[in-house]
Amino acid sequence: MSDLNIIQIILVVFVAFLAGMEGILDEFQFHQPLVACTLIGLVTGNLEIGIILGGSLQMIALGWANIGAAVAPDAALASVAAAIILVLGGQGEAGVPAAIAIAIPLAVAGLFLTMVVRTLAVPIVHMMDKAAAEGNFRKIEVLQVLAICMQGVRIAIPAGALLFIPAQTVQAALESMPAWLTDGMAIGGGMVVAVGYALVINMMASKEVWPFFALGFVIAAISELTLIALGALGIALALLYLNLSKMGGSSNGGGSSTGDPLGDILNDY
């Protein structure tokens, strides 16, 4: 049994349940690592390391998205399990790399649980079809909630199982991991971050935003700027671009819109 009290255990399982449901609903983002790890850190009294772990995993999961029939790695299971293992390990911030090393294979393993739950949901879909033919909308709503709850249980059960593992066992397992494994997974996680950024850039890349992309790299090289300062600069640049877009789109100079807000404005002169 872990060192957490019964209230903390219930809250952790509840957070895991919400993360599992949000992996399908994708509405309140409880499945995102930054949210899930932070909430688990909050309810267990380890808010700081929860935020650190969540931020690190969020960078890795940035490019994870379900596209067509391709199912992304399970960010919910990876976030919840890694946060629980980090908390039970009791290593504090020093245990973050090991937790990340565990999270990445868990994200892939979570795909199996997703396939199992979706297979079990097929009969529910047929029941909903039958209820629709009967005009029983109440039954459709109940079955809909049941199917979504199955996704929550998919994460809540592994989370509950982890909580009943003695903290000493988890700590010993983390400390026994060889350096080549933790270092290798850390390097692999860094490569996944680069792939995630590349996926996002491919979706939003255009000739209008490339100058801002290059400018971001230049500004990031200034060591005196903190992440908060870089975030403020990013927001300022985004607002500047949006304002230029509006000015270019509402131009009355008679020129046609080219899709380039900066070019449209310059053409008016």
C-alpha cells in the first residue's frame, strides 16, 4: 500500500478517470500531461514536481494527435502513471528523468488498452442504433455516457493498481534502473519532442509565419530572457500578426488580397 491516505487515493483515481474520458472527448484537456500531472501533484501534495513532470511530458506529447485512422500514443496513461510513479518514488525533481523514461513506453502500451475498450464499445454502438430505431433518446444518452465512462475506467484501473504498490518498491525500482537506460530514454524523448514540433510546424507552416519562426530562434538565443519573457514576446508577435492580417484584409486601396497580410499592406503604398 502506498503512503497516500484514502482521500488522496480517491482523488488520484478520480483525476485518472477524468484523464481517460478526456482522451476521447478532448474538451477540457484533462488528458494532457501538463494538466493531468499537475492535478495529481496537487492532490498528493507534490504540486511543484507535478508541474515539472507535466511540462516535460507536454513537450514530448505536443505532436501526438489522432489523424484519420491513426491513433496517437496514449498521453493520458503516460501522464497519470508517470506522475504516480514519481510521487511514490519520493525522489523529487531528481526522479523526473526516470518517470519520463517510463512514460514513453507506457504511452505506446496504452494503445492496446484503447483498442480493447473500443472493441468492447462496438456492441454499445449497435444498442444505440437499435434505441434510435425505437426513438428511445434517453437510452441513447445513457449508452453514450456508459461508453465514455469505459474510457475513464481504462486509465483509472491501472492508476489504482499502481497506488497499491508499496512506495519503497517503486523507489527501489527507479534507483535500480541503469544509467544507459535512463539516458537513452531521455535522448529518445528529446528526439520525440523534435518530431512533435515538426508535425505542428507542418500543419501551420506558411510563408507568412516563417519570419516569426526564425525570429523566435534568434530571441531564444538571448540567455537573459526567461520562459515567461519568451512567452510574452510570442503573444505580442501573435497579436501583431493578427492585427496586420485585419489591416490587410480590410484594405480599401483597391488591391486584391494575396493571402499575405504584410504584402497586402505594403501594396497599398
